[in-house]
Amino acid sequence: MLEKGKIDQLRELGLRLIDQHKARIIIPALEQNPGYWFGGGNIIQEKSGRILICGRYRNAGDSTTGTGAGERGLEFAIFANDNSEIEFNKIISYSKSDLAQSSGIVSIEGGCLMQNTKTNKVDLYISTEKKIAYPKSLINFQKPGTGVWSIDKITGSNGVDTLDLNSISTVLESQDANALHIKDPVATSFTSNKTELIYCNHPFSWSSSNSGLARNVEGNPLFTKTSGSILPRGNSWDVACARITERLLVPKIGSFQNLPDLSLYFYDGAECLRSLEQNPSAAKRPRGYSCEELGGLAWGWDQEFPKITPISIEFPLFISPHATGCSRYASAIHLENGDIFATWQQAQPDGSQPLVCNKINIQETKRILS
């Protein structure tokens, strides 16, 4: 177990990185209104130094009533940055029809890029809501116009520019009532030949969000589920949702220099799945709910993965100063120069959630972890 002083350092590192007041918009939503956003992806840096960001555009719509209230997730895109300025240009775009296989696509959800630095192979994991029926025992619970979420993979043999839609295949799906919907993949690796795929899962009733884990060994196209909940939901602000969105290695500097490898985990939490009224006589606070989650932080020894310990227990750490307070889908990487670069969806005064970013340099990281 980490001592309190080191936990405090990790908390400060997270707060300095996901700094709500230093956040800069880099990819705006398609419309500046509630229900519109861009995000739900991750960041990677290629050998050339180019930074890539992926995510999906979402338009207003209500998943609880099907597709009649709006388009919802309509495009998955990859953006690139070839210089040090915070300016990204779209290089790849996938529509619902592009991603459809044997069944149509109702909506596009989160995804992530994973690159093999030795071979330059790139995998894009992407979740979609497919036009398929619930299992027969649950069919009466399926709302008209909705489908079932699962995760697909698209492969590029030599970098992101070679991603081949013909390679698309489903790598993770479910028939389990308590984890029927599988989405928002976070791919990571602790060994060279194994991929750990963290994913968000929902029961058929959409009454909670949980972080599951699946694994595969190199050469095996399918993943095997090992756990439906590697980050248990808490008792207060994250009682309804605990969705991991990123793993970030803690650099071996300062007081962490001689410790075993450990990682930070950014996650989204919510007190409820639907917005609840607050008592006007009590202290008001952002409570988080579906599509308007708040941000939390956890840590874990790499050798003990998937054992993960939350840092944000009673309250979230990351809250937008605007609108619902939504701050979610955080992603972060160590750049080649030692800086740490992070992105996340942040609620704006108009209710939209553009992708925002912040960066802390290596000197600041050394100061925090000294």
C-alpha cells in the first residue's frame, strides 16, 4: 500500500493535469448545445512525433427512448497534429454505414488506438450499438429503435494511415443480462504479447456502469472476459458508475524512483443514471448522471493488476466549472520530451462537451513527485 504522502502527490499530479481552468478547446462539438460532444477516445504518439487523437462525434438524442429523439453517435474520427501547437486536423472519418458489418449501426460510442512500436501495427478498437435483438429472455425489455453494444477491431499493418475497414471484426460481445452492453474500450499492455482490454459494461436495465476486463494473447483474435468489475463502484459520488477511461504510467522520478511500477487510472463516475432533483435546503453539488459523468482517479501496482484502489472516495476530483460539471473520458500520454498531455470532454456554459486539453512539462512533474 502507498503511504498517504505519495497518494497526495498522485492526487496533485492528476489535478494539475486535468486542470479545468487551464483547459483549451481543441475539437469542438458539432453544435454548441446540450447533447453534442466530441471525445470518448484516446491519444497516441507515433515514432515520427505526430500526435493522434481519436473519438466520436455525438449529436443530441436520448438513448432511453431509442433513436427517435436524435442521431446520437454519428461519426468516429481520428485527428493528427504534426507540430508542437495545439492544432489538430481530421485525417480519418468513419460513418455508421462504414462500420456496419452483418447488421446496421444505431450509434457509435467510444474507441481507442493501440500501436505496436516495434512493428508499427495499429489496432483501432471501437464500440458500436448494432441493430440486433436482446436475448429472448430479455426481449420485452428492449426499447424500439435500440440495439446491443459490442466492441470491434480494425487493423492497420503499418500505422494509422493503413487502417483497413475490410479487417473489421467483433472481438468482444455479451449475452449476459448483467453485462449485456459492452463499450468504451481502453487497450493497454503489461507484457509484449498480451493485450488487456478494459471496457465499460451495462446490464440490460441500464441501471449501472462498470469497468470489466478481457484479455487476449498475441495471435488470438478473440478476447476472454476475466472480470465484470475491476473498479468497484463507490458509496457516494460514484455509486452508479465507475468507468475507467485511461491508464497512465507514473514516472520513476522523485519519491517514486525506487518503487515498483505503478499506474494511475482515470475514471468516470456518477451518483445516478438519470438526473435527480436536489433538495433546495441542502448543499448543492454536481451529482453526475448518464452522459454527464464526473471524473475520478485511482492507482494500482502494475504487478498486481487488475487490483486498483480509488483515490477519489467521497467526492470526484475533476468537475467542470460550467453547466452540469461534466468532466469525463480523460486520456493522457507521456510525450517524447517528457511532458504529459491530456484530453477530456468538458461541459461548457452552453451545455456542449468539446474535447479540451492541457499539458504539464517534465519540470512540473518532477516538482510534484519530488
